[in-house]
Amino acid sequence: MIKSLSILGSTGSIGTQGISACLDLGIRVAALAAGRDIKKLEAQARQLSPELVSVYDEAAGKALKIALADTNTKVIYGPGSLTEAAVTESADCVLAAVSGSVGLEPSLAAISEKKRIALANKETLVCAGEIVMESARKNGAEIIPVDSEHSAIFQSLGCRLGSPEIEQILLTASGGPFRGMSFEETYKKTPAEALKHPSWSMGAKITIDSATMMNKGLEFIEAMHLFGVSPEQIEVLIHPGSVVHSAVRLCDGSVIAQMASPDMELPIRLALTYPDRKPFPAVTPLDLFSLPDLHFERPDSEATPCLGLAMDSAKKGGTAPCCMSAANEEAVHSFLRGEIPFGGIYETVAEVTEKHSFIKNPTLEELKETDKSAREDTLALIKKNR
């Protein structure tokens, strides 16, 4: 079990649940980092007395520095401050819970310092999976998945990140709020409708990704890198009950699955206490007698084309996943602002990725440039189509 933690994305859903876990487990919070919600960040800082607080937005950071002037907490701000929070010397683990590709450089910096990464930021591996996993191997840094699906796979493998015995990874998805609807039926769905997830309470971006099934596509790519498997070894299953969080089919035909109530604090706690497990009295124990039939179905590729788009980029590799992820991130934010329809998320990302200048074996700098140009192209396309 770790002793001290840096939380990147402390005001979001995963970050706040990470704080709850730390308070229950007696883990000290050494650093907090967030984007611009300084009201919530100030409350967290006063409750936890961290050494350091990072604010991505400079104006918000300056305001927080004044607000916390009566404390011993150091306040830093600006994009680079996220990395400083990640490498805080006294923290032996980083909960990477920020949304988007901004989580990549802080995670790499923490890996270089041999810290454990409790990874909840999908884009870190989607954008630069090969580079990140190689750095972790080189530095001897642990990466423990926090996503419920990848945590389930990790647990099904006996808390290992890979095994030659893996025949297939079975990646489950709830199907989101629009399961059973056609692409045409969902095309003009509103943000309020798309944010009504049937099983999980999550941040806005990941909830919209769940509605488009892009979230499962990102997890598909993440699983490839985490567990060292090919795209052909991963199958996505729609499981509306959200009880089986994912499973692994082994070479002898056996299937090992992890089941639990849908509570994100469970995988967070495991990532912090690994290799041990600690009691979690607050969670609702899974009552097998009250479960409905465990139902699984295949994804509807025509209704949720974002999933196929992500899987195609995974097979292509190189800069394709990075471009796709960056374009999706900007498209989702545009949808939440009311600038494009729900169906426009797929259409926008598909057009940007189709025109992308592909690089097969990119460097980290080339991936950063891909991310930047994909965002610019996405915003320009949205502006043009408005």
C-alpha cells in the first residue's frame, strides 16, 4: 500500500473519490491539481493540507494563491504546474485522473521518477501507449489501471498486466443511454439526454464518450497497450447490467471475470492498496440472488460508428489513435457547448482522421504536434460547418 499520493484532477469524479479513499485508508495527500474549479480546490486544500496545489488555468491559480495565503500550501499555476504536482518528491503514487491528453507529460514525468501510476486517464495510453509502457519498463514504474474495465482485467489475470495465457480480452460496455437506438434516432440528442448514463456517475466528457461508445474504443486501445495484446484479441460486449466489469478468456478456454457493484471507488482503492486489498464498508456488496440474468450482446456498429472508428485507428497504430482522440475531445466539448449535434461528434472526428497526415513510428514530439494539429483542424471544421 502506498503512503502518499498526488491527485491530478482532484475536483473531478475520480479525483474526489480518490480523496474519499485516502481519508478512509489513512493515505496522505501530498499534492492536488485541477483545471479551474478553485472553489472546490480551496476546500480540498483546507481539508487535506497538501504541500502543493496546481491550477492549470493561470488566472484561477493566481486567485487561489491569494485565497490560500493563510495556509502552508504552495500554489503554482499554468500548464507546466501539472507536471510539478506529478513529481512531488514526497508522493510515492500519482492518481492520473485528468481528462484528455494533458495527462500524458505529467504521467511520463512521474514514471521517470519511478512512482506508481494509478491510471484513470485513457488518453495517456491512447496517444502514446508504446512510449509510456516502454518508459515504465525501463524505469521499473508500476502502472495500475483505475478504469473499472481494465481493473477487472488486471484482477482476472491475478493482478498482472499481461500473460502468454491470454486468448482474448472481453471488454464490457453498458451501452450508454441510447442503447437500442439507431444513429439517426440519436443524431439530434441533447447534452442533457446524453449525460444520463444508466449505470455510472462520471464526468461530462467520459459520459458523452460512453453515449457515443467512443469511450469503449479508447479503452480498446488502452487494453492493447496495458496487457500487450493485438486488436484481434479484444472483443467488446454490451452488458447493460454493469455487473461483469470485464473478463479474460485464457488459452484453455476458461473465462475469468470480475464482478462488483458499479462503484468507481473500488478500482481506485485497489490501485492505491495493491498488492493488498482493504475492507470497503461503504460499498454495497454484490448480492448474487438479486441479480438479473447476465445478458450480453454484440455492439451495433451502424448505431455507434465511433467505436469502429477507434478500433480502426488502433489497428492502424502510429499517430492515428492520437489524432482520433484529440479530434474527439474537441468535438465532445463543442457538442456540450451546443455547437454541433450529437451525431456531429462522429462526423467531425471521421473527417479529421481521414485527412490526417499519418506517421507510422512517431516520436513524442511528433505525437504532441499531431495532438495540436488535430485539435486545430477539428475546431476549424466545426467553425466552417456552423
